[in-house]
Amino acid sequence: MPAGAADPSSIGRAPYEGERSVGQLFAEATADLSALVHDEIALAKAEIRQDVKRGVSGGVSLAVAGVVALAAVPMLSAAAAFGLHALGITLGWSFLIVAGVYLLLAVVLGLLALRSFKKIEPPRRTIEGAQATADVLKNARPRPATQEEIDRGLGRRP
């Protein structure tokens, strides 16, 4: 260890039993901070994963709505329009009524997808935890040594 390092033996005394050096304390604080950041990241991943699942669910609903609208509309529209025409409605009005029904169906499916998307929320617990950690780190100040600690550091006994 280089001369002048923060080791209890460098000030001319042997460390007391159970006493840790500044380097050991710093290493422990660094490990604790690293674990805290790791836990915050894990929490963020868990919350975001849940929101991604909701987003995928909404996206699938929207895709199904699009497939239904594109694949079924031509065949069913013609059949329904000719069925309405057989009931005595002119062919033009029959096609217009059928088109309106399919647009209404597409709107309902789109609203269901929108409802799924609105359930997506920001990762609040992660944000709160990160803000609390930042506040603690901002307000962390080294505590001044007491006279007793200074005396012990110089090898004096109270």
C-alpha cells in the first residue's frame, strides 16, 4: 500500500478490532449502490415487460380488426347487399347499408384496441425508486468526525 493511503496502520497505530478502513467502507458502499441500481433496473424491466404484453395484446386486436375488415368485407358485402335487394330495397341503398355496418364493426374493434392501449402505464414504482435514490445521493454528506473518533484515530484513549 502506498505511503499516506487511508489505512489505519498508516497513521502509526494498529486498527482496532472490527474497524474497517476507508477503502473497505468505500468498496462496501459501491457494492451497495451497484446492487441498488441493479434492483432498480430489474424492477423497470418487470414493469415494462407487463406494459409490452398489453401493447402486444392491443396490437393483435388491431391486426385482427384489419384482417376481418379486409378479408370479409368484399364477400359478405356483396351477399348482404343482394340479400337486402331481394327484400325490396334498391341495390344502391343495399350496398350503402352494408358498407355502414362494416364501418361500424371496424370502429368497435378499433375502440377495443384503443382501450387496451390506454391501460399502458409508465413504470411508476421504478420512477419513484430512482427519484428516491437520486434524492438520497444528492443529500448524502460525509458526517464530521466526533472528538472521540479523532482521539481514537490519533491513538489516544478517552
